[in-house]
Amino acid sequence: MAVNMLLGLQWGDEGKGKIVDVLTKQYDIIARFQGGPNAGHTLIFDGHKHVLHTIPSGIFHENTLNVIGNGVVIDPVILQKELEKLTAFGVDFLEKLLVSRKAHIILPTHRLLDKVSETSKGEAKIGSTLKGIGPTYTDKISRSGLRVGDLQQENWEEKYRRLAKEHLSKLAFYDVDYSDFDLEKEEKIFFEAVSYLKKLTFIDSELYFQKAIKEGKKILAEGAQGSLLDIDFGTYPFVTSSNTVAAGGCTGLGIAPNKMDKVFGIFKAYTTRVGSGPFPTEIDDDYGKAMAKVGHEFGATTGRPRRCGWLDLVALKYSVLINGVTDLMMMKADVLSGFDTIKVCTAYKYKGEIIDYFPYNIDTEFLEPIYTDFNGWTEDLTQFTKESEFPKELNEYIAFLEKETEVKISIVSVGPDRKQTIFR
């Protein structure tokens, strides 16, 4: 088969960008299939740190094409800034980046709607990144959105004005002060970014991929966020606005399911979450603080500190199941070095009953994680270059996870740099 897929199995921030970057040399095309600038994929190599929000993580490889698929929502302003940063590193994105005409555009008024909607929720807010993602997907579903292909039409600005006017009329429903949002200024920046964006090559991505597959091209579909943030299968309503699971790779690129082969599932050796929402294994003690400090747990997009906790195997097995994961890849094993005891949640005590599945409604008031303890390791994994150097405690930890998930862990990451990646 020509198409493999890579996605996160937790609440995002698993390290997908690094693994895509590591694997890119095996592929001809890297294609992002959902989400928008609410995602942040961090790549570290040659002494530089790069954070990509919209552009696929294969962009730094000379012989690889990168496609922003139809399932992605694009903020022209943020994309322009990303492209300008690439130019500073000598990346010729005009030759290497293609954009689906069916991808939807984030307008300044989408961000305004996002802001007032989230603010109006008060303590019930869902933790939006305020990038306009939700309102843009709302317009997509309600069949009123503006797409990349519209930018090639003479009346695209007329379509913009009509949609922006509709957005502004909705603000009357919110008792929120948004006077600090200078729409005229934001629109000026937006239109300049649109002009910049028009330099890119726009494609009918479904036709492009069909042709590429017939030609035997190797394609890697890159997901954003994580499976537990999926609009259908995540911890609703504390989720994102798109399908982050494997099925979203098909609809977000226009590739038929029978063309998909391997599904690579990325997870951390522990668990993190940004923003609001249930988190059964969250810990607030010194262990949690150590995870956050050593793991540099701050959101690549928002900069918000991530909540930290032990690995939730119940949630991980759920994600493996709904995605049909064929290969697991464990990130940040190095962060757990120095912990005398490492815990893994293997079941929940939920409303007085022991369960080993992910419930419809995770009400942490009635849920208690049940842990299995493992001996920790003291070795500095960041210096390791091959599996034979692993301490036996780490091997026991890996073996347990493979047995429980029934999936091989083929990669273990022992540091942020692309070189700190060990294939098993």
C-alpha cells in the first residue's frame, strides 16, 4: 500500500512533529489532514527549534512534497508568518508546498467569534486556543464557509464581506466586551496575507493523491491534536472541532480507506493535557511537577502549561482500538528517568464498579484510577543510541505496554532532537 498514517493517541502534544520529521526520508509526500493553527508541531535539529502550526512536518526535507489537505482550516496570517520563517532557513516552499482548494479559510471575524464565545462561558469554558478554529468548522458544516479555491475567483472579496457581516450580526447574542479587537486593522493584515498566500500552488487534493498513488508514490498522512480530542470520540465537549482519528485522514485528504496501510500511533510515556477537561491520572504532587519541568511541558501553540499525570492505559487502549493502530511509538521516555516508582493506570473504579474501558462520560468526581506500579530507572536515556543500552526497568515497562495494547512499540524517543530516536 502507498499510504501510511501518523496520529496522536492522547490529548495532543505527543511529539508527532518530531516523528514525522524522522520518518519523512521514507516518503515522497507528507500530507496534513485536519486541524489548523491550534496545533503546534515542534521539530529540533541542527541546534534549531522549529514550531509548525499549519505546514506539514516534512517541509525541511529537500526531496519531499508537502500538502495541506482539505480537512485543514487555514489562517492566512499565521501561514504567512510560518512561510517567512522557512525562507530564513533557505527552504524553497514554493516548490515543496501544495494547498488543497477545498481547505477552509479562517477569517478575522472567526477569531472574534471564538473569543466572545469562550469568554461568555465563564468557568464552563472548554479551553479554546482562540484561533477561530471552532467557528470556521461551524461555517464549513453549515455550508457558508470560504475556501482556498474561492481566493482564485473574482468575487472572493464579496463572499468575504457577506460572511464577515453575518459573523458580526451574531455578536449581539453575547454579553461580552470585545472593543479591544480592532477589526479594521485585522482585516488589513488578513488581506495582505491572502495576497501572499496566492503565490502558493493550489490543487484538487483528492485527484492529486489518486494520481500519486497510481504512480507508486509513498504518502504519510499527518494528524494534529490527539485522538482523545476527536469531536466524536474524544472527551466531549472538551475536544477540538475536527476528526483527529484515523478516519479523519481519509476525509481530510480525499483518500479511500482501502488505500491506507499502516497506522502509527504516537503517545508519551506519561500523559499530559492542556486546558480544561477530564484527566483521570492527573497528579499535582512533586512527581507531576518534575514531569512538567523535565519535559518542558508548555503548549507549542498557546504556551500554556500542560497538566501532567501517569500513563492512562485505559485511554491508550481505547485510542489504539478506534484507530486500528499497527505500530506504537513512545515519546519522552527520558523524562521518567529518576522516578523511583512509575505508575500505569490499568482500570478505573467508576461509580463503585471496576471497569477497564473508556466510559461515555468521564466524571472525575466519581472516577478513581487503579494503578499498577513499576520500578523506575536512573539512567540518563538522552545519551543512548541503541535499544541494547536500555535499562531492564525500561524494557519491562515497554513489554508490559506491548502486552496490554497487543501492538509493538517500534520507536522510543529519548530526547527532543531528531537524532534521539531509537528504532526497535
